Amino acid sequence: MTAVTNIQKTDVELGLAQQFDDTRANLPGNDWVDTLRENAIRSFAKLGLPHRRVEAWKYTDLRSMLKEAKTPADSDLNSVSDADLYQALGADLHGLGAHHIVFVDGIYDEENSFIIGDEAGLVHMTSLAETLDNPPEWFMQNFNKVNPREDDHVVALNTAFMRDGAVIEIVKNAKLKRPVHLISVSSSASGQAITERHFIHVEEGATATILESYVHLCAPDTQRNSVTELSLEKSARVNHVKFQLEGVKAAHLSNWMVSIRESANYRGFQFTIGAKVSRNTINVNFDGSHSEADISGVALLRDEQHADTTMDIVHGVPHTLSRELFKTVVDDRGRAIFQGKLTVKPDAQKTDANQMAHGMLLSDTAEFDAKPELEIHADDVVCGHGATSGELDEDMMFYMRQRGMSMDTVQTLLILAFVGESFDLIEDKEIRAAFIAMAQAWLGGKTGE
Amino acid sequence: MLKIENLHATVGGSEILRGISLEIPNGEVHAIMGPNGSGKSTLSYVLSGRDGYEVTQGTAMLNGTNLLDLEVDERAAAGVFLAFQYPHEIPGVATFIFLRHALNSVREARGQEELTTPDFMRLVKGKAAELGVKDEMLKRPLNVGFSGGEKKRMEILQMAIMEPSLCILDETDSGLDIDALKTVSEGVNALRSPDRSMLVITHYQRLLDYIVPDKVHVLSRGQIRHSGGKELALELEKSGYAEFVGEDAA
């Protein structure tokens, strides 16, 4: 730690400290929140931006990747229309029949947000800004504590600068039929820093699909830092899906912090297609037995895109099950990283954990790095992991072309088949179909702008 | 009609085909037999256009088109169909989807309209029933988990759907039991037609009891050493290849 503090601060780190001093008074929240922010910025001052000598950031050196501290997005809401959202999301995701909770450049947009009447009593939503100004007791007791990662550089920055987000409660035994769609759209023509924080509590026995979309109307060099704290109470069942189509110059830093209680079932999925640099951290804690987590994802990268998925799954109690299946397709000079850490604590007997990450490289300059990390302290467990990296199979391609299919058709079919195995794990059929259609468009070269 | 003239080809720098000339008129079935390493499979790959098989001399004309000028998929559209010795498994691509892409690709290249979904389904299900391919198999990823016999049947089903003008069957009998051999052979025989040529590559005479050829050629060290009628296959079976290819034939 001393070694880190002694390293000379970069301009970006100094800039962030300055920005905190400048904006602190304008950020939402009472004294309790201000103290949280104060502690967070102190902890960030100690940690600095993560760099390659920090093991968890080995492949994604933010200290060299972030060239400047972008000005935080101001609190005036840019006006967007529903037609803009349609454009940013595409017809399929816009047309899910979901509840919409919209954030424009990180600010809650009440105009475009709605909870549809038939489920209005089941989903309680307030904006984070409003909650921070007047935090209820239960919020203070739980916020920033769902699977806390005090040593996470990016989470510390998020807590210091958080401006807005959604505080959502899915009520006990609610069985939601409509997805709750959190839509974060960047609309500004100039690159700015957007800091969002969502806090989602799914009560006992409730079932919900929560979709987070990060999309853009303009494509400047935005820096987004988004943290979602999600807790599943006993027997809750949640499909948690992320769609990331940021602009081509954007940096997207995302953290999911998930806590799973007894007999709960968590299904996470992340679809990464945009941004120049993205870091997707997924931290899952099993806090109750007989619970399950199935986490998967697809990333499609080209040009010089860099996408890092880093997971940390902690089995802390007996009888839990986790599955991960990530598929990544990389073209041009793109680079994909998968780091999967699995920890099985001494008490966590009967843990069943399996992790798979597969990369498909479409060019000689594409790169896929996979780093599994298993820490197992219990003896009666089943844990497995695997990672592969490869190209399209020449023999298979010959076979298909001999059946008359063009090279393009063959590649499209084989790549869709490759990623399809992960997409199949998305329970919501409409979301799955929307993603597959987007993957198809990506293969046709029509997406990525 | 297929007309091959003085075909030479190398693989990894060594010459495997050393001047093959062969004519298969429309409506005829020719068998190529020969010992291991004689160039039988190479001939099938050279005709279908596989990467790594370099033609150094000669021509291969199918109904007036030089196949050697075309890409793999263009050759398929021109009518070349290769039934593989070891058909590949295509995980994640349902057989129906595969067949549909295959058929519509060649139809498009041949200037024909795409089949509508109902027409396509009728066509596939009809042909599948004739070959004893169950509907359930058509929903599964192509060849994944299929038995050897099922894979070969699937090759013949594809052949039936694609309506090629040249069928090349590469060791289609390998891995088949007698029952499967019969079904597959019946499927092939049903496709014999006055506007189609067939080239049957095999090690053993057994297949030729079921698919009776018009001519048999013996391939050895990259050349056709001997040609004859269907009875040649029986003679080969009795006396072995040595007598027909000769020690000094090269």
C-alpha cells in the first residue's frame, strides 16, 4: 500500500481530486452521504487509478488508458424524446413492453420514465438523487454494503461522485411479467464523466427481470462509471441483463455487486458490443445456502476495442451452485479479457462451481486473454473451469462452402452458433431475440457505430 | 458431363495427382478404386476446391465450365456435390437451418427463386422420409451426435435436395453396416439420372454391389492405370491391386 501511495499522482488522479473539491457541494445528499463521499475519495486517494501491477487490473491499465479526467456531467437534464430512445435502443429493446427508468447523461429523466399500471404496486422506484437527499433508515443501513468492495478503485470513485441512479424495490412475492428496463443514454456531444449508481432490492419470493441498457445518441469520449448493488432476498429469482452499446470512443466502467440469499436464483447476462474501453466487474456473494447463480455473456469486438470482464464469485456458505459461460468474438485489433475468480470458503461444503470462457479470433491481430483463478478452502466441492481461444474451423468452413454457402454466410452461421450457446441462457425470449438480431447486424458490419 | 484432362495437383509441395484424364458422360456412374495413398480423396478435394490442393496442370470441365476457375461455393452452385467420408459436425446450427442456407445459396447462384418456408419443409421432409431420416434429427445441430450411418444418410439427403450435376461420393461405405449401406445405396441409386454424372470413390467392391457402376477405374500413384467395366471391381477384389497397377507403371 505504501508503495502505491508513494507513486507520483498522475494528472488524471490530481484532476479527479480537484473535481471532487469543486463539485462536492453540488452533489446530492445529506451529511451522511457527504461522509460516505469523503471516505470514498480518501480511499481513492490511497488507491489511485488501477494499473497493470494491480493483479485484478493486469490487462486493463486505467492509469494509462484514461488520458484525462472528464468534467462531470452537470445536473441539468438534456431533453431527449421517446423517439430518441427508440433510435438509441433499436425497435426490439424499445418495444419489450418493459417499465422504463431513463437516465440522460446520468440524470434521472422523469418525463420518459414510467412504471406500467398493471405492475405499479409491485415496483417501487425513486431516483438516487432524491433518496440521497433524504435517505430512509433502511437505505442507510444497506447502501454501499451489498457485497462491499472497499478496495475497488472504481467503486470508490463512484461513491465519491455518484450523481443519480435508481433505487428500486421489488415487493415481496411479486412476480413481475414485464422487465424493469434501466435505460442510460448519453446525449451530450462533448465527452463528460457520468457517474450512476443503482440500488436494487428484490424481496423474498419475488421474481423479476432487470435490464440495464447503456446506449448513446452522440458518440464522444464519455467516461461512464456505473455501479449496481443488487440484493436477492430468500427465494427471489432475478434475471439481470446488461446491454452495452456505448459510443465508439467511450470508456465504460461497470460494477455489479450482487448478494444472493437462501434459495435465491440469480441469472446474470452481459452483452458487450460498444465502447472503446470497457471494464465489466461482476462480484457475486453467496450469502445463503441452496442458492444458484448462472452468469454468462457475449462480447463482440472489432477495431481497437478493449473489453475486460472480471468476475469474483464467493461461495461463503454450503450448498450453492454457480455457472459461468462467456463467449467473445474479436476481430481486427480488438482485445478481450476474461478474469474469473472463484473463491470457496472453508464452510462452503457442497459447492458446485463451473466456469467457462471461450474466445474466437477473426484476425491475426485480435487477442483474447483468459485468467481463471480458483481459491478453494473446502474439501467436499466440485469446481471446474476452462478457457479456449481459437479461430473458425477450416474443415467446417470447407464443408459448408461445399454446400454452396458463401464465406460470409458460413462465418455468420458459425459465429452465431458460437455465441448462441451463451445467448440461449437468457430466459427472456424477447431480449434474447433482440440480442441475436444485434449480433447478426454486427456480423453484417452494421453495428458498432 | 465431367471431363478431366491431364490433371496434376500438389499438396504441400508434393505431387499427388500426376496427369489424370477421365470422362464421365451424363447419366453414368464411374467408380474409382485404388490402394491407400493413391490420390482418390485428393481427386475429390481438387474437384471441389479445397484449400491446400494446388492444381499445377490440366482442366476439369463440368458441362463446359472449368471448375478449377471457381471458388468452392461457386463450384457447388455449378453442380458439384461432395459426399464426405467424414461429414463434419456443425454445433449450434440446426440441420433445417443448414439445409435451407445451402439450398437457397445454390438456388440464388443458379438464378432460381428462394423456396418459401412451407415449400422447403415439404421438400426436406419428403426426401428425409425416403431416406429414413426422422424429423427429430432435422431439428438437431447438423451431424452432432449422429451415428456413422445417420451422418451418411444426411449426406445423401443433402445431395437429393441440392440437385447436383456431379456427385462425388468419397468412401461413402466406410463405417456403414449392411442395412445402412443398403439404405444409402438406394438413396444414391434414386438420384441416378440422365443429366447427372457420379463419381464413386471406394476401397472395396462391396459398395459396388449396391451402386452398380458403368465403369471402374484403378487409380495408383496419381494416375489412372486401368479402366474397365463393372466386372473389374470383382477382379480387383479377387487378385488385389498389384496386378493392375504394375510395379513399373510409374
